[in-house]
Amino acid sequence: MSEFDLIRRFFADLGAARADVALGVGDDCALLNVPAGQQLAVSIDTLSAGVHFFPDCDPVAVGHKALAVGLSDLAAMGAQPAWATLALTLPTAELAWIEGFSAGFAALATAHGVQLVGGDTTRGALSVTVQVHGFIPKGEAVRRSGAQVDDVICVSGTLGDAGLALRGLRAGTAVAAELRQRLEYPMPRVALGLGLRGVATAMIDLSDGLAGDLGHILSASNVGAELALEQLPLSPPVAEFIAQTGDWALPLAAGDDYELCFCVPAARLAAAQAIAAQCACAIHPIGQICAAAD
């Protein structure tokens, strides 16, 4: 099957059909209409086999995660997802794998109103690059640089589940289904990110671990932080692991959580909690912003 046959069969018209796409897959460029008064938010990520996912990972999961990590970036700035482009490098044109991958990608794209508008396929070591595009009203992006002293630091969901799953898979031990789901099918907190526009002062998605990603907020905002370990939200398996080992690396540094970490003035915490409840997503205060150390 030629590259063009692959595109026509698996990737043309993938995802939601959007009125702002004047021309999508099938020409040299896509033609896209950015709504008036909106800024375009753009993010790109590459996932490589053997580095970001196991080579024998279910292709449906690979398709899902390849898009999810970009949607999580949009969520962290309060952007509404719109379009995506895809560069897919394959060692061979294995149709069953491509079908599964496109199904996983399409399901998440459709759920978030995203249309695939272009990309490329080529032969080589298995890797996937996805660029996502979203809209933010001018001046309303939630950046990393807005945290203020006395803001409450919050995170969504639970931390360390994906890291615990990865540890088990690497060791060849049994991994609970719910933990593997968290690793291979992360759910980007798009609705929560949109709801926190105008409420959160700073926000980031947790792709590399709480300590490192919160550190980016602290650096950009020129502030410090005080965390309460006992307030970190943990699933029962992660809590049990820490109780047995005393090792807090999973929730602090394991990465792949794709939850949101954000700062909010204490007076707005109740509003943030109400927004999270509307999104069916728990949030948890875990500390406070303080002055930067001299």
C-alpha cells in the first residue's frame, strides 16, 4: 500500500469535522481559519518506540497517547483544542497496527473536537510526532509565570500511578489494569484547564513529575514553594508502595501523570473546587507559594 493509499484509508477526515478547516488532509498545506479575537496555541511532541512506549504496546494506546500528551499541553494553558497534524514513521506498513493506531487517535480526537488536518508518513524506526493547535481568547492564556506568594498549589487526580505501572512492566511483574490504563491511556484535563482560565494564576501539566514541573512554575514566577507530602493525592497502590519502601519518588518525579498542577489565590480555591466538581475531576491542595529563597 502506497503512502497516499495509507493516508486515504486511515487518516483522511480523521477526528471531528470542523467548520474552521477550509482545507484539510490531501493537499500541500491545510487551510485553517483562526476565529477573530483568538490566539493560536501550538505544541508538538514526539513519542519513540522503546523510549516513550514499549514496542509491543497496543497500537490503540499509542494512538491515544500520541494525541493525549499534546492535548494536556493545551489544557495547561486553558486552550480549546482544534486541530492536529501527524508525522508517523513506520518500519513497515503493517495494516493492523496502523488501523489500531488510527482508531485510538480518532476516538480521542473526536471526543475533544479535534480534526487531523495534515502530516506525513515515512519509513524508519517507529516514532510518532503530533502537533496540536488550540484557541485562547487574547490575553487569557494561563502561563507558568503568574504564581504569587500565598497562592495555594493544587493538583488534579492522583500522582505516581503511571510511574508504578512503568516500574512493574520494566521488571516483568504483574501490573494492575487500572495502573496500566493510567500509563497507556492518560486523560488530558482539557475541561478543567478551560474552566480554570481567569481563576488559576499559573498552570502546567505534569509530564515529567511534580517536582520538576512545579519547578518550572517557580522559576518562571520567581517564587518558592512549600509542599506537604501527606497531602499528595495517592491511589491505594502508590500509597502502599510508599508505606513499604518510604520512597516518594513515584509521586514526585516519576512523570507521565498528565495531571494539572496549578496555583490559585486562597480566595479562589472554592471556585476552583466547584469547577473541578463540574468537570468530574478531583483537585487537591498540596502546598503554598512562598517567597523565593535568597
